[in-house]
Amino acid sequence: ILGISIVQQSLRNTQRRDTLKSIDLEINSYYSNYGVYPSWGSTTSGLYIDANNVYLDGRVIVTLKAPLTKDTATTDSKSKYCYVTNGATYKLGITLEGGQNAECGSATDTCVAR
């Protein structure tokens, strides 16, 4: 049973990394178009993550389903995201089950939980 649990956790963490990469591609596309990384915003501007969707300038770029739905802590059915930017650099992250972080971007700032 422990082996199955470890495999399931690994699969959920793979989903988290894949979602992080999808968001990262959109952020970099935004940078290519505007010359800055998107600020943390709302459902209508900037980058924003709510419980079920990731938005970029009002457009849903990723729909989040368990285990990717946003929460304040990562569990087997929820995920904790973070984002920080100064416009010239950014860091996007997600906490994996087991406590490790997967991150994208070049900012040296601490990724702020969102």
C-alpha cells in the first residue's frame, strides 16, 4: 500500500510540474510581447491564480483540477503556488507533496505565496 501511495504522489507532483511549465510558457510569451513580466494582478489584469484557474490579462490560461486546485498548503488534492516579479525577472513556483518546491524564472527574490 505504501508503494502505491508513493507512486500516486509522484504522479500528482508530475502534474504539478507540467502545470508550472504551462504557466511559465505563457509568462514568457507575455514577456516577448510586452518586454516585461506580468505583475501579480486580478482575474482581469496581470497574472492571477484563484482556486480553479490561472489568468493572464483576463484570459484563463490553465484550468486547475485536483490535485492542482489552489490552496494555502499542498495536499493530495490541493497545491500551493507562489509568484514574484520586478518586471525584469520573475519566479513562479509550486510546492510539491513532500515539501520540495518546483520553480521557474531567474529572480533571486523569495517566491511569495499567492
